[in-house]
Amino acid sequence: METLKKCSSCKDKKLPTEFHACKTAKDGLYTRCKACTKIQAADYYQANKTKLNEQNKWRRYMSKDNIARRKARKEVKAFYEQSKEANKKYYEQKKEARKIANKKHYEKRCLIKSKKSVAFHAVNHAVKSGSLIRPTVCPVCSAEAFNVAYQKDYTKPLEVKWMCIECYKSICGK
């Protein structure tokens, strides 16, 4: 028959299997039983919740994985800041050249757009006034459909080639 051990907390006599192992104790068991230890741990946690949460937060923060992640994050951030500075210098150096190139591009685009819209409105006005007649049959594919005006040169707005929308798309690539 196994000997019973007395719990120092609840003062009950229990079997040795109801106590946790302890290397430093003479008999190899803690003085408090497992049930009392569990209650004591829960009470301690409730009394020191914020302190324990802070300790756990610090433990997680200082884990090897997190240290490696933070180091990598710092390196990425440093690289990002370095490239940001390099980009800033580059754009400052190229600022004037970019302004000139943008202005030329804008002027060219506006010129093309304005010529195109002037030609478009001239053709519409000519069709409405009757000086240009829109055919009902496409001269390219001989299909009976609504025809649109195709202009090769916007400086000569009334020199148009009439065609259906499908032929227009195939020629213009739209």
C-alpha cells in the first residue's frame, strides 16, 4: 500500500500521484497538491493579470523569430529610405527636362486632338447642310450599314472615305 502525503494547503492526505514532481524536494514531490496548485495559479493570474500580460508581450517581442523579423524589417525600411532619397535626387535633377518633355507631349496631343475634333465637326456640319452625302452602302465591303467618315489627313477635313464601322475598325485597329 502506497503512503499518503499531506497537502500543505488544503491539509488533506492524498496519493503521491496527486502531486507534481519536484527535483529539489526530499521525497521528489511538491508540498501542495495538483488541485491546490491549480487554484493558487488561477488566483495569482487574476491578481497580477496586467503584469503577466506585459511579461508575455515582452517575451514574444524578444523571441528569436521576432528579433530576426524586426532586423529584416529595419533593413527593408533602411533600403526603402535610401531608395526614396535616391529617387528624390534623380527627380530633382531631371525636373526641368521632364517639364519640357511633358509640355511638348501635351502640345502635340492637344494639337492632334484639336485638329481631329475640328475635322469631325466639319464633316458633321457638311453632312447636315447637305454638301457631303453619307452613303447607305459601304464602298469597301458592299454591306448595307451605317457608314462613318475615315480621314487620313485632319488638315483636309472634307476629304473622307466612307465605310461601315467594321471596316473602319479593321483599318484603324480600334
